[in-house]
Amino acid sequence: MSEYPSHLLEQAVEAFNSLPGIGRRTALRLALHMLRKSKDEVRRFTDSISTFREEVKHCRVCHNISDEEICDICSDPRRDRSTICVVQNVQDVMAIENTRQYKGLYHVLGGIISPMDGIGPSDIFIDSLVERVAGGEIKEVIMALSSTTDGETTRFFISRRLEPYPVEMTTIASGISVGEELEYTDEITLGRSIVNRVKI
Amino acid sequence: MSEYPSHLLEQAVEAFNSLPGIGRRTALRLALHMLRKSKDEVRRFTDSISTFREEVKHCRVCHNISDEEICDICSDPRRDRSTICVVQNVQDVMAIENTRQYKGLYHVLGGIISPMDGIGPSDIFIDSLVERVAGGEIKEVIMALSSTTDGETTRFFISRRLEPYPVEMTTIASGISVGEELEYTDEITLGRSIVNRVKI
């Protein structure tokens, strides 16, 4: 006999266990928790996840997650269309939006250059950033990347690629501590770091 | 604009956030993790959970989780059919099975009497335990309940209900510390506590 009294339970435990940070014991608890919910509730739970995976889009312009071809920020006429803030991922956009200190556009790289992890410049959305800047409408590019070696490498690489264009390059100011992930910075520090951004 | 760049993302985050012990930040990570998996992988993930919820059964005899009407343990001819081990939940059955110290049958109460939580004797499967004992085949009932006040209350209540029947009542021995949940006891301690069970 397997460790589990039911093959179906085992499958559900393995599903939860496949999630990052969820061990087998927690996975078992989550699976058994499902039995305490009605079938309708569980259906709503799984539907939310599968609909998200099937239907969510990435903005054609900035690569942020979006329900439409163009995201709410890129299509918002009140945003400052002359400034782009370059970030690593979707969580970073959300973190900066929460500070309410920034009214420009974004560019989500979808990763960071990391020789250790085998992620090179062509694996993230740098070409499309260069294209946006080459369009001529952009006056300033703010680099809002984590203050890590990989962040520095990426910032350096992007500033080299943007050198030919008459665009002001800035980076978010001190306030994010060295070695700290941007995603976990508190809102006040992060907001101030955007206001006090400095020229590269 | 909402906190999330996408309504679909927000729904997925809320789904994960509805799970016990999963906060909003972890929920966001799990939702975004789904985007790194193929649509097929995500479909397998949600299918495992919904199939489990839709199709899993509870054994008609012992109330353990099962793929069939009668669970693998109750239908196994090699198990000792004269002994019933009474436990609070499915996790407890799995914990005791893992010790490989017990070859009898189980009875899953599906909860524990808890006046604080408003759970009374009729909310858990005590009547069906009495019926099984009344059947006459059972020689011994082992109480394997957590060493908490609620566990004591439940043990006391069940032993009163079984008093009229010529059945030996035992309880798992010292080894589980007072106030500790049975589910978290290490296998050696738990195994020994079953071997050294004492008469109530």
C-alpha cells in the first residue's frame, strides 16, 4: 500500500507539493482542506487558476501582465509617456505603483542578466526597450533594478545599449540597501528612491 | 486601478490566498509561478485537485478517505479484524500506518469533541463506532487521540458509550507528550505508544 489511503489524494498532494515552498506535509493539509470546501468552491478555486493561465496576456508594449493586448498603464492617457521605468518583473511594477510616486510608463524585462543562472541579454526584453527608446518619444529611462551584482550587470548592459539615443538615464536612489531584493523594500524607502533618482 | 495589473491575476491570487496559511504575497508568487508552467502542466495541476474533490470517497465502514466504497485497510483480509484503532482524522491513520506497528482496523472520527469550537458528540462518527462494536466481532478498541483536553473529553465520552459491550478498551501509551498533537509525533514514539498501550 502507498503512503496515502487514496490514489486521488496522492495526486492532489503531489499537485500542491509541486508549488514552490510547499512541502509534502503542507501539501497534504491543503489537499485535505479541499474536502472541507463545497464542490462549487473547489471548482471556483481551480477555475480561477486555470482561467488565469489560459487567458492572461502580456502587454505588447511593456510586457507587464494584462487582461488586454495593451495594459492599463500603457493605455492610460494620464500617464507621462516620456518616461519609462525599467523593472525586472511584475511584482516590481506592483511595488512601485503602491508607492504612488511614479506616473510614467514601465518596461518589464521579465528577468535579469545572470551569468550564474545562464540568463543572457537576449533572454530578457532588452531589444524591445531599445525599440521603444528609438521611437523618439522617450526623454528619460529610470533603471529600477535590485541592488545586486546581477542588477548592476543588467543596468550596465542596458545603459550601453541606450548610449546612442538622446535619452536621460537615471537609476533609483540610495534607499535600497546593497544585496536587498527590490520586491521586498518598504514603500516609503522605495518611493523616496524614485523621487531622488540620480543620473547614471 | 486595482492593486493588480490584471483582473485574472487578482482572481488567481485570491484563490491561492483562500488556502490556509497562504498570505497575499505568497499567493501572488504562486499565481505568477503558474505562468512559468505550460498550460498543460497547469491543467494537470487543477485537474488533480478537482478530480480529487469530485471523486474521492469516504470508507462506509471506517470513514477513512478512499477511492472505493470500502477502503483498502477495511477490505484487506490480512488485517486483524478484531481490533479497531480510533483516531481523529485521516492524517492520524497515515501517521500510525507509517509506524508499521499496527495491523488492525481503524475508525476515523472526523473530528474531536470540542465544547470551545461547538463540536459535540453527534458531530463526529461515534454512533457508527458503537454500531461496529455492537456487531460483536471486535475484541479491542484502541483510543489513539491527541493528549489534549478535547482528546481526553472524547476518550471519556467514547468509553462511556462502549461500556455496555464486552470489549477491551485501551489507549496509546505515554510517549505522546501532554499538549502535543498526535499528528506531529515522531514515528518511533508513536509506534512505541501503540505497542505499550494500556487499559483504560
